[in-house]
Amino acid sequence: MTLLRPRPTRTRDDDAARGARAPQVPAETAPSALRPLRRMAHFTRHLWPYYLGIVACGLVTSAATIAVPFVIGRATDVVVGVARGGPADDLTRTGFALGAALLLATVATTVVGNVGGYLGDVMSSRMRSSLSQRYYERLLALPQRYFDDELTGTIINRLSRSITSVTDFVKSFSNSFFPMLVTTVAVLAISAWYFWPLTVLLAVMFPLYFWLTTLTSARWQVLEHRKNADLDEASGRFAEVVGQVRVVRSFVREVAELRRFSTRFDATIDTTRAQSRHWHRMDVLRGAILDVIFVAGLAMVFVLTARGEFSVGDMVILVQLMTMARQPVSMLSYIVDSGQRALTGSVDYVRVMDEPLDRTGPVTDVVPARRERRPGAPMIRFDHVRFGYTDTDVLHDVSFDVAPGERVALVSESGGGKTTLVNLLLGLYTPRGGRIDVAGHDIAGLGAVQLRSDIGVVFQDASLFSGTVRENIAYGRPDATDADIAQAARRANAADFIARLPGGYDAVIGERGLKLSGGQKQRIAVARALLKDAPILVLDEATSALDTKSERLVQAGLDELMAGRTSLVIAHRLSTIAAVDRIVTLRDGRVDEIGTPAELAVSGGIYAELLALQNSTDAAARKHLRDRFALRTD
């Protein structure tokens, strides 16, 4: 009898061994509060025609708006002149001309303003679509570790909040900022033409108001981040509870979950109170200063008009211009407010976009041709692999091979690293040391798509999607024909129950396949793996959650699936383990023994211990078998 023991430990630095890439670092590393917004603008730079169109409409609207005071001022002078006894011969003609000019200006403001609004709506929608797609694409390309640390609801809420705040700001900014800028410059220039001290007074108002507005920014953003954190956690828990509502109800935890949810939202109320109190306190100060400057300007205009230095029409023009100057100053507060929300939201968005990608790059639907196995190479090789989810390693110097067409079972105590090996093989995590080969190729040099297209997986949880039976079976091969789908279902022992479903292959199975039994879902999963037709198969406790009858049906499908394939099996029944070609046992994260079931049955190792426990008549021993190794003997 020959047992294949692990080779002596060999230390190997991971980066040096495979030339691992360093974590991605954003090209721009200089600290900048506006960097996230600049990144968002970069992501949506293809929308520049909309930006230009909105800006052009805003400029035309501003010009038409500025023309109105002059028309009204001229009309006022004409009317006052006639009222004081001046010639009335041209009053009617002048009145019609001024009325037509006023109508043209107001109509232009309305029409062009609505055109700008239309462009803003379309731009906002396209921006939302573009940013959402980028976010989703990035998520699909992120490594598994990212999802291990985040709640699903938090990820979803962050997407909605970030993009809404940014699109709202960009739309309001493009619609308001340039018209506001044009209006401000025009008001200062025109007032300087009439009376330069008034320009000085107005010129002081703008920077002073902006400075007071920015003073609120630092504390406001701190509070906004705190509020967003509470909202994200509440939304994350909300999605988690909805997805597992049966568990919540089974353990009568509805009130506790509601209380936890409410606590988070109540915290946002307290944060909002502090935030709003701070903002509006500053707004009162800004408004008071603005009012003082505005009243001082009006007083100057009224006094100079009374002295005869301005005509009544000039007074009307200047009063209206000052009123117009007040509007952009007040609007500045709104732009800064929405800008702060956008900045806070964009930070969360850009943080996701800066996460390093999974393995070799972004997602793609182009599946490269399968690489040929190098002559003499095993189909799977773990070569001195070391790995840990935290600072502590859970796998130490793991080495074993799986030959083409061979069935190998992984056996260990519960939590001994079996599923971790599967995750590493799929490239969901990167080893800290050593290497993993598939068909003689180091998976560190393979793209995620190329690697995973060669591996079919059947998990303990079938993990089906909402939709039809047909869509779920064809998930790995969307171009499969109806005949291919039906054949896969027959081979997986699923055709009979599918035929009994209302609609057959077009039956909608609900979220996560909730309309199907456990055995039915698992047979759909087996059919899905059969249709993918990958040369390597991984079975991760594929029948552990099934009753005996369902398990027999699923196991028959799995036997069909494993035929002619290289298979790595994590089983929960000793009879399944005994049917493989070789067994790899793990103890404390290290390979303990490698050999055939017959060899390991008499080696005195873990598998021999399992067989002894199986043959024991002691109920406590059998319970120990179930609890320690999660194995059944039936």
C-alpha cells in the first residue's frame, strides 16, 4: 500500500513567484475635495453636447431676462414724459414696439428655458444610465472579498443615493450656474455704467455670501456622511430581512428587526436636526447680510433719483437689476447645498470604482477558446498553496494533483478548508503563497472568464434566479437550443417534474426558485452544469440539504454529470466518498493523507476514523460523526 503524503514545506513568496500585480492606485493621488466630482464628470464626458446645449439655452435665457428691465425702463420714461406734458404723437407706436420687445423677451425666456429643461432631463437620464451601468459593471468585476464585507442592501442604496445626488447637482448646475454667472457679470457691468459705487456694493455681496456659504461645508459633510452610513446600514438590513423573511418569522424576530431598522432611521433624524440647525443658522446670517446690502443699494438709487441724477426709467432698470442680482446670490446657496450632497455621494461611488478588479480586468461576454492541457500535466494542481481570509492562514502548504477524468473527494472536519479550496480554484480569492494550475496553466495568468468557463459548479444551495426554468438551465449557455435544454433536463432527472409544471420550461419559478422543492431546484442546477459542459466539475455538498428520495434523484443526475469529467467532490455521505478514485484529507488546514478509499481505510487517518465511527453501534459516536465532519452514513 502506498500513500501519497504531502511534500516537505517549501516557503515561497507569492509576489516574487508569480509576478503578482500591486494593488491598483488611482492615477491622481493628490488630495482634492473635488476629485470625486471630477471623476464623475470624466465618466460622463460623452454627454458634452447636452452640457453645451443647456449652457447655450441658459445664456440665451439670461440675455432675454436682462433685456426686460431695459424695455420696462424705456417704457417708464416714455409714459412719465407724456404724463409730464411731453409730445404724445409717437406714444402708440413706441408703446407697441416696446410691448413687442417685451413679448419677444418673455417668450424667448419661456421657449428656450423649456428647451434647456428638456435637454437637462435627457442628460440626467442618460447620466443616470451611464453611471449605473459603470457601477454595476464594476461590481461584477470586483473580487469576492468586497462582497464578503458589504451588505447587499447597502450596495444597492449606495448606488441609488450616489447617482441621484450627482445627477441632480449636474442638472441644476448646468441649468443655473452659467445663467447665474452671465446675470452677475451683466448686473455688475450695467450698474458700473450708471453708478460705480453701486457696483462696488454689489461686488462685495457675492464673495461675502459665497464665503459664508462655504463655512458650513465642512461640518455639513461630516454630518451627511454619518447620516448616509445609518441609511446604508438600515437599507442593507432591510434587504437582508426581506430575503430571509421566513427565518425572521420562524424565530419571531419581527419586532426586533423593526426596532433595529427604526433605530437607524431615528438616528438620521437626530443627525438631520443638527445638520439643518447648523445650515439654517448660517442661512439667517447670510440672509441678513444680503438684506443689509440690498437695502443700502436701493437707498442709494432712490436718493439719486430724487436728486434728479437718474430718470424714473433708470431707477426702474437699477431696481430690477438689483433684484436680479439677489436671485443668483440666493441660488448660490442651493447650488452649494446640492453640490455638497453630490460630493458626499460621489465619494462613495468613486470608492467603489477605485476598488481593484477581480483578477485580470473588467467583465466581458467574450469567452476565449479553452486552452489545451499541457502534455503530461494534471488537470488540477495545488502547489504549496497558503491562504487565509484574515491575518491568520486557514490553509498551510496544501499540495495535491487531480488527473484528467479522475474523481477526487476532499474530506476534513467541518471548517477544515474544503470549500476554501473550491473558492481558490474558481479564482474567487488569491492565494497568499504557492500556485494553482488548471490543465498545466497557472490560473494567476488566466482571465477570470477563461478560468471559470472551464469549471462547472453545483453548490449546496442551488442559487437559481427569478425567471423561467428554461432561462435557469441555459444560464451558462444562453445560446442553447430547446433540444439542448431538454436533453440536459433529462440527464439531470428533471424532465418529468418540469413537464408537470404549469407552462413546462416556461414556468416562472420565483425569486431563488422558491416555487420549487429543494430536490427540484438542485436538479435544475445539475442540468445547468450539464449544459455548460465544462471539462472540470466541482460538487460542493450538492445533496446535503435534500431528503433521501430527492437525494437519490439528484445523485443519479450527478453521476451522469461526472461521467468523463475531472471532478472535485465535497460530499456529506460516506458512500459517495467511497465511490471516488482518490481522497484528499485535510487536518488543521494541511494535507494529511492522499490515497484511494481502500488505502486510506486502513491507514489510521481521518478516513479510517470515519469508517470506524460509521460501523460503531454507539449513538454518541454517530452523532460525533455528524457534528464533527458533517457526514451521514445512510
